[in-house]
Amino acid sequence: MNAPSIWPRRGLYLLTPDDPDTDRFLARVLPVLADGPVLLQYRNKAATTADRRRQVEALLPACRALGLPLLVNDDWRLAADTGADGAHLGQDDGSLAEARRALGPAALLGASCYDQLDLAERAAAAGASYVAFGAFFPSGTKPLARRADPRLLAESASLGLPRVAIGGITPDNAPTLVAAGADLLAVIGGVFEAPDPTAAVRAYRRAFDPLPNE
């Protein structure tokens, strides 16, 4: 496993949608990959265990061709078994330190830190490649998610890791999180529920464009 670096990349961190139909899932995801996400997370809560493996294996060639790192949500063992570039773990998805030892130093390992700086500090110490905070806005994917304060993005800068913002992010509110310090914007519904997912990807990318006076 030799994952491309996500630092100092900045931009859209695209998460895949819940869809139990593998053909439809791939038809939704593959066409938008060339339009500029800098990181892809495989996340499909509606798929079976067997389908999850098949879908990761189907995504990998496209991601490799684009130089796009592919991470697996919640399951570092599936990432290891399929040769994905790493994994993203929540608070209840096992030990970050164990995942780091198993995946090796080159793997990308993300950690959900919700609304807590101390979780980010512990994740950094355990070998996380980036820390993720949120939800910053009401989220259709996780309507009961805890709400995070954008000040966390600045307060965690001293960790020296990329900072991911997640939760209810739209092209309209994305620039406020980038200005607050987000290096990556994690999005699911804002792309895959948009009338034109490709146009949505490009709209999120524009949140990282320099201001006219910069």
C-alpha cells in the first residue's frame, strides 16, 4: 500500500452514497471522479459485506488511473484486504493505533473527531493522517449528528494535520469553512443528490479558489 499524499492537497473530499444496487452505485460514482475530488471515501451503509468488497475493488482501478486516493469507511480490514489507500474510522470503529500498525506508515488514516479537540489530539498521537470535525450544519445523512463550532478548525491547526469539515456543507456555506481553516470539505448528498452531480463537484471546488485580492 503506497497511498498518494493528501498534504498539501486541498479540496473536495467526496464520500460515496448509500445504494444497495452495485451497477447503479458505480454508475453514480464513477462519472464524477474525473471532475476534481482530491480524496474519495467508500461509504455504503446499504451494501452487503460481499457487495462492499466488490464495489471497493471496482472503484480502485478508476481511482488509480486518476491518482485519487481511496479510503474505506469504518473498516480498516476491508481496506487492507482490497489494497485501498487507507481507512476512515469513527469513535466506535476500533483502535486507530491498531489500524496504523496493520495498514503501515504509508496508508491514509482518517479520524472522526466530531466536536472535540481532545479527540483530534489523541487521533494525531495514534497516527491519524487527518482529523475530521462536524457536523457544522444540519446534515441529511446524519440528522442527529453533534454540531461542531468552526473555531475547531483553527484550534486544531497546531496538530499539523489536514483538517476535514463535514456535515450539511453546500457550495454556498463551504467558503466560510475554508476561511475558518478547513483543508478538505467532506460531502455526500450535496453531490449525489444534486440535479447535476458533476456541476456540484465543480461548485465545491470553487470554494477553494483564491479571493480576488489574494
